[in-house]
Amino acid sequence: MLTDIEISRQATPQPISDIAKKFGIKKDELSQFGDAKAKVKLSILDRVKDNVEGKLVIVTAVTPTPFGEGKTVTSIGLTQGLNAIGRKTCACIRQPSMGPVFGIKGGAAGGGYSQVIPMEEMNLHLTGDIHAVSSAHNLAAAAIDARLFHESRLPADEFTQQSGSTPLDIDPEQILWRRVVDHNERSLRNITVGLGDINGPVHASGFDITAASELMAILALSHDLKDMRKRIGRLVLALDKQAQPITAEMLGVAGAMTVIMSSAIEPTLMQTLTGDPCLIHAGPFANIAHGNSSIIADRIALKLADFVVTEGGFGSDMGFEKFCNIKVRESGKAPDAAVLVVTLKALKANSGIESKQDINLPDQARLEAGFLNLKWHMDNVSQYGVPVVVALNRFPSDTQEELEWLKREVMSAGAFGCEISDAFSLGANGAEALARKVVEATEQDSDFHLLYSSDASIEAKLLTIAESGYGARGIVLSDEAKAQLEQIKAMGLDNLAVCIAKTPLSISHDPLLKGVPQGFELPIAQLKINAGAGFITALVGKVMTMPGLGIKPGYLNIDINERDEIVGLA
């Protein structure tokens, strides 16, 4: 079979203006970036505000494995399948970060015959949104350090006279705003800045990957430009020497940050291999951020389509949980159905049974043990009151006997439906059965509910997610987290949602605990205030907000061939 990039390159994309016209977007609502992609202006929201909203479908998965479960393939395939059966459908997915693209995970445009094209443009730069987030974020970092430098070298009255501003009295030990870059770079996780006599006070800092920036979360959760401006103004950049918050508004940098991101707030329109519309917007990771594409993209798509297919990053304990408890809380739009992606290999890998046998070969013992992980994720989605359709993403090595066994078990366990998906190899034709079942699921009465109330305390929210969201028996806060919790309470931020940053490789905090871990306590290492985004991030276990490159990084395979074409981009 051809590689993903070969399939993408052999396709002839339709002019993006034609895709927009068929979807219902007017020419003056587009800003084109060549023939294959275009920004969609937010003015469209006023024009379509009275349109009836379509159905919203969220795609999630079992606990991820190194083999890849095909969540984006299924999202794009389902979009193609729904359009093929006559349901006007748009996909809304995140923009890939270059960290995973050049690291280990590869691109995020789907694959096979269910992908967004041109895939290399989606995976590399797109329309510059991630660069805008990086620039705006790092401007705030430069601004806080510059303010610290000038206040430290001048008496307070002289500083006010020269600057026209009141001193902020920044505590250099409490600068909370780190820097970002869109690459995996472990050596930058912790740095020291201000070295040298003319470079300001020496203090600790560090880098996160851009996808972990609070600005990325703000981009995904904002309703419009004015809302984004207010959220950026609320960013807590540092504390003063009386432990009071210093915001981007107080520093005077919020307006300039918003200007840098003023184009990034517009989603990018692309297309699938079969010419179906796809809105690409924002790119927060689901392990260290909230892991969902933007509210704005969903709003536009829901007003133009019968169905909107979006996805939450990693397993249902990650992106799906945050979709429900963070994104839905902000957007007010609950999902009408959920699709849970699984593969035979994923279940065998999640079985917890050590085996030297090729995972592609039949193995009933591992399959049965791994089914417990799938059952847990089915129950996890169901507790939100959302109908669950399980998509069995077929690999060429899968046996029909094992697939049929799994279908029977899934239906016996209470799923609304279960269908085999051949979207990777057959595109729209391979996802039509899944599409029909999803349509049926969205016709059920909705009983959606959040996992916790905004009025609950931060401790209660953390405990609810730990116990009901992961199956833990409790939480344990580090001394640092306890002190940060008191700061949060003193600032009156107890009403914010909670975003857990943890490993995606286990339902628990420990990547070595496979299947359905039980009896563990969730260790809360740090609590980070994200007042602009509207949540408190809880760093759990040994999670890192800056990934590192592995011993065989993906960039080793990426190059330009003799025809000046990109090769090796997965």
C-alpha cells in the first residue's frame, strides 16, 4: 500500500474556494493561503447565528499504545462516511505540533484513504497559528523580565517618573510564566536567566512546548476576539512580594499579545481526500493541556452542517473527560454521541500480559484480558450520559474470528453499537456502516451531565476526577501542591475547572499500570493557575510539559528527494 504522503500527493485537491462554497461559506468570509487552505473570518458567525445547529459527535479511544489506534483516521473516515450517506458533515480537529511530528508520534492528518490533504501542509506550519501563540507567549515572558529589570535598577519614584507606571514589585522567585517553543527539547525544561551584569536579576525559568501554553488553551476556548482579549488580560504571569497576582493586564502586555494572535483566532479550512470540509484550529495536548480543538470551529461547523465530528486527544480518561468537564462547560454544547476507537492490537497491548508472541497473531488470552480496558472506557463515556458507538479499526493482520468475538462482547457490555471500520484502506466506503450507526446514536434522547459542579472546591473536583474519572481510591497532594492550593483559595479561584496533566499510557498516573488499575492514589505534584483559560492544571506524577526527543526521533526519516518533494513524513 502507498504511504500516507504518497496517497496525499496523488490526490488532486479541489480549490478551497469550491469546498467553502459547497459548505456554505461565502467568498468574502475567506482569507486564502494558496489554493488548498483558507482562514474563515469570524464575521460568518453573525450571518449564520439563526441557523439550526447540527449534531456533535466526539471521537475518543481506549488507552493509547505504540501501535496507534487510528483515532484521527476514524474521525476523518467517519466524516467521509457521513457525507457519503447524504449527511452534510464537517470535521473539526486540532493543528499538529511539530514536536510530535519530528519526534515519535508523527503527523495528525489521519492516514491512508481517510486523511486531510495536503497532509504536509497541515503538519508543517499550516497558516502560522502555532507560531503566533509562541510569539505572543514569549512576548509576555520578555515583558515580565524587562519589568523586573527596570524596577530593580531604579528607585520606585524614579521608575514611575520614567515609565509612567506604578511598580509591580515582582517577586523573582514567583515568576510563573515560562517560555515556549514548538519542538521537543528536554534541555530547556529548566534554565536560569539574567546571567551577566546587564541582563537583569538572576532567576529560574524554563520552556514548555507551545501546545502546553495557556494561550493555546485560550485560543481553543475563546468565543470571539473580545473574549480572547479578556482571557489574555486575566493571565497570571507572576506574584508580587506580597504574594498577590500580577496579570498580563497589569503588565500592559495583554493588548499586544492579542494583536499577535488576532489572525490565529480564525480556524483554517481544509479538505479530506474526498473533498469534505475540515476545520483545523488550536492544538492543546491532552496529556498536559485540555486536548480539544476550538469552540469557534465547532460553532461555525454546527451552524453549517448536519453533523460535526471532533475528537479528544488520547483515551477517554484524557481528552474526552476534558472535552466534557472543560470544553462543554465553556461552550454549552454537549455531544450527541461518542465514538470509541479500539483495535485488536490495542487490547492485547493493554492486557498487562507479557508475551513474546507477535501481537498481530491471534491471542485469545490477551484479547480477553485487554477487553477490560475497553469496557472501562465504555463505562467512563457512558457515565456522562452519552450513547457510545465502538469503532473496531481493522488492521490487515486482524482475523475475522477475533473481530466477531470482540463485537459480541462489546454489545453484551452495553454499547449502543459496534461496527468494523475500514476507513484507512477504503476511505468513505469503509466507514459507511459506522456512519449509519452514529446517526442512530445521535437520535437517542440525551442525558448529558458534567462530572462535578463549578461550586465544588478544588480538592473535591480533584477527588471526583481521581475516583470517578480514573478509578483511584483518593488523592495525595505534595507540600508544594498544598501551598499552591492555599494561594488558589486566597485568590478566589476555587470556581475554576480542573485540568489533569498526566501520562496518557495508563488510566492511572503510572504508565506501567496497564489494563484497569485499581487501589492507587493519584499523586498531585503541582497546581498551576490558568485563570485566562478558566481552569487549574494539576500536574500528576512525573508528567513533563516539555517532551524530549527519543533515541530514534522521527526527523531521521524526513528529507527532500531528488524531485524536491518531502519524504518520510508519517
